[in-house]
Amino acid sequence: MKQPMLRRYRYALIGLALLALGTSIASLVVHYRLMTDPSYSSFCDVSETVSCQQVLQSAYATVAGVPVAAGGAIWAAAVLLLAAWGMRHTSSELAGRVAGYVFVLATVGLAVVFYYGYTSFFVLRTACPLCMAMYVSVAGIFLVAAAAATSLTAIPARLGEDIKGLTRSQTATTLTVAWLAASVALIIFFPRAEAFGSDAPAVVETTPEPVETLSPDQVAEWNKYLDTKVAVSEAGLLPTGPMKVRIIKFNDYQCPSCRQTWAFYRGIFEKYEKEYPGVVVYETRDLPLEPECGLASNHTMACEAAVAVRLARAKNKGPEMEAWLFNNQSFDMTRDDVKRGLREVAQITDFDQQYAGMLPAIRQDVQLAQKLGVTGTPTFYINGVRLDVNPRAAYLDATIQYYLRKSGAVS
């Protein structure tokens, strides 16, 4: 193979390996944040079906407790070292053989990609942007390495010689040892989910007041926006009696954004319900993204979670059950997990017997959502006005203040 062509292949392999390594590191960061911060929402959570979180919190995201992304980082680093160092002399025969070694690694990587691509698209029914970037980089490395490699049949016969040559080079030996040490350290020291307490208490500390402060001009601009909103005259959305501000959240306990807004907003809701009891009221409406009682999607325990919260409410343990579900949110949650949480929180042991009888009330919430045109969670209504976005905490606080003033509850 001509040197200029091999040089271009080497640069392509380096670029694709860097993409794979960067993607794997980003996935590890997201994986870690999801384990440690219940309010975290990753930058690649676009919708219920395009989400890194849904994939990275599934049972397929780890092997023996080790994130799959760690394996991706180790694999990508190996490809990068082979392309950057092993193929640096593009005029030598060794460069072509190293490209063959990269091709072997890429073949293994492609098999892994096919497996996880299948589980993502057909089992979890979710597209993970970070995962797809990894799929593209692995496929690209496979194709480029196939074009750059010399006769693959000669590789087994020369493997021993190439390993000996590796040990004779101080730089190559140092790079190999560093790669091995980093790989082992990543596998051993990357935190496991259980380290953060799968048996954590159901109630966590209340989210503090929003640290963001809106200027008078920002408040005035936001109020102008709210002035343009038209309320929906629908029973169950508007305040009644002494109530002046009624906040409705269409909710799914397996929805990552629902967990995020729960973590961000609950301190605000608790503050106003304490300061204005009966005047400011926050309520949830169930919209499980599960065909059994809601909308068709991939949240297999959403109905069970909604039933558990309703049963807990009857024991005055609704908020605690919500907290347990959001703190333990995962996409491989089982019915037994939900039942265990309900026993721990509300000492209810007859979940199975009561389950079917609770579904009609949940379906009524779903029917209301469909009548309003709500198709996703979370969706908020305040005094019949639908919020087009989930505002930052300071803007939600300003929204409640706006409706309190509008109702005459405060001056």
C-alpha cells in the first residue's frame, strides 16, 4: 500500500478512536452523575425515546457492576495507541500489520455494538445519542482498518515477533503498561451503584430554595409571557373553593424528567403549601407511559408505581412513596421492587390484591390527559394554563407569585 494512503488511514483511525474515547468518557460521566444526583438530567435526554439516561440506567448498561462505557474507553484507548504509535512509520511493513491488529479489535467491537444496538432499539426501544456516536466510530474504525490492513493471514505468524519488538521499545512498553494500569484502575475504582445506597432512605432532604434570583425586569418579562397564556376550562384543573393556585403535574414515576422536576421543584411546592395552606395546592395526575393503563411506551413498571403511590396516599404516605420511587428510579425495576418499596414505606402487603381495582382511577387521569392533548411527561398546568416548558426553579417560583397576585391572595 502506498505511504500517502496509509497515512490518511492512520489519521482517520486516530480521529475515530478519539471520537470513541471521548464518547465513552462522556457516557461514564453521565453514568456517574445519574448514580449520585437524583436531579441530574443529561444533555442528551431529548425525549422518552431519545435518551441516554434510559439506556445508562438499564440492566444492559453494566456487566458485573462495571459500566459498559468503561469497556468502550479501554477499547478506544487501545485502538488510539495502536494507530498513533504502532502505525507512526507508515512506510514500514509493521504499520500494515498494526492496522490488521486494529481490524481484529474492530471486529470484536462491532460484534459488541450489534448486540447493544439491538438491545437499545428493540428491547429498550430507546435511542441513546452517545451510544449511537460510539456505534458510528466503531463501524468507521472497522471499515478503515479493513482497508489499511495488509494480509491478515500473516498476522498470527508475526504476532510473537511483534510482541517481542514491543518489549524492546521503552516507549512502547511504557505506553502499554500505562494503558493496562489505567484500564485496571478504571474497572476497580469506578464507583458501583450499590456504593450510593440502593437501600437509601425514602425521604431525602428537601431541595433548597432556588439560588437564582430574578431581576425586576426578568420578572416583568416573565409576567408578560404569562399574560398571553389562556387557561383551559376543564374540571380538575381550575382552583375551587378557597384554593387560589392549583398546580397539576401529569407524571410518570419512571420518567427521568419527572424525577428531575420532582427534585428541583418540591422545595418550592412545600414552601407555598406551608405558607398558604389550602390556597396553593400541588397535585399529581397519573400518565404512565405503559400500555396497560396509559400511553404506549417502554416504562414497564409505570402503572405499578402509580398504584403504589395511590395506595400509600391512603396511609398518608404518598410523598414518601414518591420519594422512594424517584430515589430508586431505574428502567429495569420489577414488580417485586415496587412491592418492596410499598412495604417499607407504608407497610402495605396486599399490593397484588388491590392492583386491578386501582387501575380505573389511573385511566381516568390518562383520559383527561388525552382530552387535553398531553402526550408526554412531565406536563404542568397552573390554574388551567399549560406551561410550554419546565421552567427553572426561580421562574416557577415567580409563576406561583404571579397567580397569587392575580387571584388577590397577595398584593
